[in-house]
Amino acid sequence: MEFLNDIIAGELDTYVITAALVVPMVLLLFLSYPMVVPLVAATLIGLVHFSQSDTGVVIQQMVTGISPNALIAVPMFILAADIMARGHTANNLLGLIQAYVGHRRAGLPITACIACTLFGSVSGSTQATVVSIGQIMRPRLLKAGYKDSFVMALIINASDIAFLIPPSIGMILYGTLANTSVGELFIAGIGPGIVLAVLFSVYCYFYSVWQGDLISLVPKATGAERRAAIRKAILPLGFPVLIVGGIYSGAVTPTEAASFSVLYALIVECVIYRELKLDDVLDAALSTGLITAVVFILVGAGQAFSWYISFEQVPQGLLEPLKLEGASQEYILFIIALCFFVGCMFVDSLVVLVILTPIFVPVIDASGLDPVLVGVMITLQMAIGSATPPFGCDIFTAIAIFNKPYLQVIRGTLPFFLILALMTALLIYVPGIALFLRDLAAL
């Protein structure tokens, strides 16, 4: 009763404020309100009940949250991804990879894994990758004898490499929130993305060996077929070269690379492939506008909420029992990874990002941790959370496009989760996986 009396009386205590903010948020979420409503409502409750402050500050902070120039890249990359997802890009990338590895043991699942990685460097979206690669590869894998639970788990988890391989919307938002170079984050995500693709491919190989004669191999491509596959895939492969190469060389900023990516996608799909018509481009633009509006409203609401809890010094009070001050960098990275992983299991990863990042930024600065390494770690946890039960967004995307029940979709995810956990440990103890290319680019 004393705890409730403190809340009613407006007594300022870290746990009292936390309870007063979290309880309404959870109730509103259970009532199916969109996430922006609980965030804004909690902020207003805190301002009115505990701080007696002008509620106009909420609007000011929301505008501040979406003002950074780096966020201009977000709608650009979303539009470029949508255009390429509607065209021939995914099919041509798959054709190239399958022409060279499809006939080997585990060739088809490795093709799917590498294709997800490459399409991630085109789209930057895990859900677009699930749809584009999954719809093409799932029938081929099933025909070859692979179990559907393995196939769906592979597509869901391999698609999450798109979070790490640039362009990554999560990295852009983290860079904005933590005042960290988006270009460095993009480059640092390449190494972990490649390592993760290799680990998934190794598992696919051993799974295929274990299945033995149940798996059939596809015919080996001829030299003419391989040359044709290369010609078709040259233009899609130019997309990551444009983004990563331009940023890596210093020729363009991430925002400029994003604008060039839209132009490149339009030229490839509308002029060269002639796959898309004007109506398709307009539909992509409309879809981009809707997605961007949702993302920016979440970012703005998250900024207002983060400002309020920072104003009340809630993060310092909540983090104090964890004894982060003076702790080793490995321990701090583990705590950050754990908090983001648990959060992303239950809430949309972008919401977790905008809420938790400002909480940990002072800890990162005080500990001397490289903010780029932390950004890659956080992005990895966003990837894990989006493919992990109970509420991973990629799981529900797979349910929708494959028309399969929830339990069947998640049945084969455990081995991939263990691989992702191993990747987390590797980043903690071998940070050079992420920082090597970044440091090389700085020379």
C-alpha cells in the first residue's frame, strides 16, 4: 500500500516513477493501442503527475527526435528496397548463387543463406528479405527434400543478416540516437554479417549430411548458364558496391548513398529490366511514405519518453544495482546485449532501440566502450529478437506469406538461435570482427 500511496502522492523515487510509467504502457498495449500511444501517454503522466511541467515539451522533443539530417536516409533506403523487392533483383541474385553452389551438398540452403545476405545489402529490411527470398526458395528447398520447419527457420533467421549488412535502418537510428557515425556503423556491420552467414552455412551443411539420402541435389549448371547468371546479377551486385564502396572511400555520405540508391533502383528495374511500371513505382512510394511515417512517429515518441526518464534520472537508478560503474567492458556489453535481446523479444525492435539507447549512452561513454562496437552489438540483438518467439516480427511475416501456424513456423529455430547467441559471444570477446574493416577504412 505504501508503494501505491507514493505513486498517488507523486513522490519522486526511481521505482515509483518506473511503475507509474510501465503499468499504463502495458495496459495500453494489451488494449491493442499502437506503440506510439503508450509512449506518449507514459510521458504525459510523468510530466503532469511527477514533474508538474508544461506538456508542450512533448511536442518539442518529438520534433527534435526526427530532426537529425541522418534520418533523411531512412525513407530513401526503404524506397530503394521496395522498388528492388518488386522487381527482378532477388531472382537474379538467387540465380547467380545457385549456379555456383546449388549442385553441392547443402547447396540450396546455402544459396538461400547467401542470397539473404546479398539481398540484405540491397534492401536493408528483414521482412522484405523474408518475402522476396522466402517465396522463391521455399518451394525449391521443399522439392529437394528439406523439412518445412528447417526451411522456414532458415529463411527467417538468414533474413536477419539484413540488419547487419548495410544499409541498415537500425544502424541509422542508433547512429542518430548515440551521435555515432552511420558510415562507420555500416562498415563495421559487414564483418559480423559475413561471419554469421558462414556459421549458418556450416549448420546447413551438417544438417544436409545428417538428412543423407532424403536430400536430392540439383543438376550442376553449365558454363553458359553460369555466364548468363553473372550477366543478370551484375546490376543488383552494383547496389552494395554503390553504398559500401561510396561510404568506405569517403566519396559520399550515407544520406547521399541513400539518394543514389533510389536512382539506381529506378534505372535497374524500370529502364534496364523494364519490370516495373509507373503504377508500381507510385505504389512503392506510397508504401514508403506509410512505413516512414510509422518509423518517424515512433522515433519522435521515443525521444520524448527518453528525454523525460533522463530528466528524472530514472536510468541511473535502474542501472545502479547492476554495478556497471567500473565494470569490465565485456560485462557491460553482456548487460546491454541481454537488455536489448529481452526487449526485442516482446516489443518492436525500433521501439526498444529508441527507448534503451539513451539509457545506455552515458554508460558507454563512461566505460570507454567503442560506440560503433556497441551499435553493431545492439543491431545483432535486434536481429535475434525479430526472429525469436514470442513476438519476433519476422515470424509473423513468415506466418502470413507461408500460411503456416505459429508453432510450425518456430519449430526449427533453436539451432539458429544458438548460432546467434554464439555470434553475440564472439562480438563480446573478439570485437575485431566488427572493428577491423572500420579501422582499416580509417587508415
